[in-house]
Amino acid sequence: MAKGPGLYSDIGKKARDLLYKDYQTDHKFTITTYSPTGVVITSSGVKKGELFVADVNTQLKNKNITTDVKVDSTSNLLTTITVDEPAPGLKTIFSFRVPDQRSGKVELQYLHDYVGISSSIGLTANPIVNFSGVIGTNVVGLGTDLSFDTKTGNFTKCNTGLSFSNADLIASLTLNDKGDSVNASYYHSVNPLTSTAVGAEISHSFSTNENTITLGTQHALDPLTTVKARVNNFGKASALIQHEWRPKSFFTLSGEVDTKAIEKSAKLGLAVALKP
């Protein structure tokens, strides 16, 4: 188990990854290449219906500084500079998008055995200030996630969360949308040798009085092939199979069907990731 409570974004992450990660209904292709000087170039394309979106990401590492530059098919350029541990446990992230002059942001992350803090501020005249913090241990953590708009003087986001972890079970409870919704998630590792795990997520909206329940599982057929499946209370069922056909290169086939409207065509997604 990791030391410390981690960041607020880590609360419920295991269950979210089990239930939602790698599921898709689009067609995605990603290829990564490495230059002799250590530059990593990743090109990806996604076909969403009749729309095709592509981007190229270049990453350069120099000691503890990582620079990422991404250009997409709409001519947007996103630059992220990460300084890892300028001081023990501290990480600094600076990002901006061109041509959006108001997109500049500075983020600080600090990890300790008993606390995890993330704070960011926009580089504008009236910035949005984000703060999240978790106190506790690697077993129990209590945290909050806030966003404050200095222009209007209002909190745009106010969430709280509680997590519990042990060797094979992770549970979390979060109150989101300024108290309008509550979310509970559960992740249980059944057999680490075969990566067999089950998970569940239950969400309730107080304003609409609507409940969403999602159940999922995963299992490794062999060391290179994993299958996953999920279903929710609205009748949407999804499944995927992912095969690592060479180190760090994956082929993923996923599908979704609406069991309450079985006459509709199933949605199929395909993702191929190539790394040398």
C-alpha cells in the first residue's frame, strides 16, 4: 500500500478505473516513438462518428523537469511544465494553452505521510482558485475539494470525501455539487494473481431524486489478456477485452448494449496503442 492518504483525486479512483477506464465507443489509434536524445513523441487520432480528432504530444525530460507540448487538429497548443520535487514531497505544474490567453495556471502538489495537498490558481486578473486537501493515513483519509471564483466571490465547487483502504478493499464516500449529490464506491481485489476484482458505485442526486448504480468486474485470462464488464440500473451493459500483444502495446475492443432497447445496434469501440 502507498504511504500517506494521497491527493483528493485518489479518493475512489480504484473503483472508477475498474468501472470506466478503457471503455469507449470510438475508434482510437495511438503510436509512441522515442528519439535518441530522449524526446518522447506520441501521436493519436480518434474517430467519433464522422468526426476525426488528432493530436501530437512531445515530451522532454531534463533531470527533474518534464515539458509536454501538445498540438491538436484544431490548432490549439497546450504546454505543461512539471518540476518534480524541487523540495521533498513537492511538485510544481505550470500550464497554458495557445491561443487562449486566460488558460495559464500554476499548480502545487504536496504529499506527506499524513497529508496530501493540491492547490492551483489561474494566471488572470480575476482567477479561479482551486484547493484540495486530504488528511489521514494510507488506511483512512478525509478531504475536501474547493474552487473559488475571485470575480464573483462565489464557491463554484465544494466537495468532501472520505476513504478507507486495506490490503484488498477500498471504499469511499463523497458529497459533491455543493451537497446536491452523494457518491459511494467500493473496490475489492478477489484474487491478485489473476487481477480478479469487483467494484460498485452508487450515486444519488437530491435535486432530481435519481439513483445511479453501476456494478463491474475484471479478470485476467492470462498475463497479457484482461476482460472487464459492467452494467448499470438503466440497463446499459458494457464489456471489453484488452490484450498486451507486445510490451506496453495494447489492443482493446469494447462494446455497449442497451438491454432495455435491444433492437438498437450495439456500440463498438476499438483502441490500438503502439510503443516500441
